[in-house]
Amino acid sequence: MTAAPETPRARRGVRDVVFADGARTPFGKAKPDGIYAETRADDLIVKVVRELLRRHPELPGADRRGGHRRHHPAGRPGAHARPHGRHARRSPQSVPGYAIDRMCAGAMTAATTTAAGIAMGAADVVIAGGVEHMGRHPMGFDADVNPRFVAEKLVDPQSLNMGVTAENLHDKFPQLTKERADRFAVESQAKYAKAVANGNIEPDLVPVATRSTEQGWGLATTDELPRPETTFESIQGLKTPFRAGGRVTPRRRPR
């Protein structure tokens, strides 16, 4: 969530923009047994928006005055293909809302676009964010690419898979060796574990009710991805599924 403070510069024209508050749901695995396997993407964004509004009860008043508050979740097919910001809050017609679809850059583009709007005076207070549920839509090689685009080389099918893209980056920058990448992954796990121990992660998390056909109802309160026990030696045997003899493994590191 961003807002515009009243400053001398703001009165002259371009306004300063500040980040006021932020929240997120716990990260889950994009697998059939992941914590969000049977949870919709729009249910995730609802939890986050409502938590931000709970923390800032002064914001609903802006709705009643027709104030400038916009929601910009990253768009996606299926449950992702909706203006989630509007649906999550039941904003009045006087409050605009729309979705941005830029794949992995959707949330970042939402934040930068709305920040620019605040700076230029098009908005005063904005809720901007993204929602991504990688277990609820086609991924990479499963995507339906127009065969004409491929034949005319308008699209490289390899660009649809981030694992292949990572292998291509290793080709372009040979100094990014597999050993260097593996040590970076291990260091990331250690940094995340330290952040958890210092209490720097939990304040940002919004608990989410989950449902599983086999296990019933549950509550997601922590990230599912961390593996604090990871060592450099323990990941040397992992496969490289994106290229035989490649350098990229399917493990995930905390963001």
C-alpha cells in the first residue's frame, strides 16, 4: 500500500510517494499436495486486501467520499482472470480497479504504475499487489502457444519456461557456474531461517484457511518452501530437468 505525503514539492507538481504498509499470504508449493492445491487465487488476494483495510480503518472513509484508491493484482487465466482488487473489497463505482498481466512482473508493475499515478496526482492512496497461483493454470511447456507465432519466430517456446531461461542465462554468463548458484541457494535458505528467528517474517503474513479433499480444513500460517537444513553437499545429487547435464535444479528459494 502506498500513499502521497503532503510536502512543498507535492504542492508544486510531482508528489513524493511512500510505501505505507504491506502484507502477503504464506508461500505454498505449486504441487498437488501443496497447501493451496484446492484454494483459489482470488481467495488469497481477498485475505490480503481485507487485512490491510483492517489495519487502516481510515481507508473505507475514502470510499464513501469517492476517493482515489485502486487495486492492481496481476492477472491470470481462470480464477486469476478477474479484477480481484475490486471483487475483494466491493469498491463503489467511483473507485476504479483493473488488473495487470505481466506474468512474474505483474505485482511489480502494479506497484510502479500506481506509484507513478500518485506522483502525478491521479491517485492519493493505492492498494497495489499481485496474486499468482502456479498450481491453478498451465505452466511453461503446457502453455497453448499459437503455432503460427512459433513458425514465424515471433515467440520462442523456450521463453515460456523459467527453468529453460535460467539455463540460457548460464550459457550467456558462464561465470554463473552451478557451484556458484548452489552456494547462493544454500545461503538464501540460511538468510531466511535467520529472518524467521529474528521475527522479521511473521508480521507480514496473513493466515489463510485452506481446504483439502483428503485432509479437510486447515490454516496456512507459515511459508511452505523453506528448507533450513539445506547444505551444499545435500543438493549436489539433484537432477537438472530443464537440460541434460545442465546447471538448474527444480528447488525453490525463499523470495
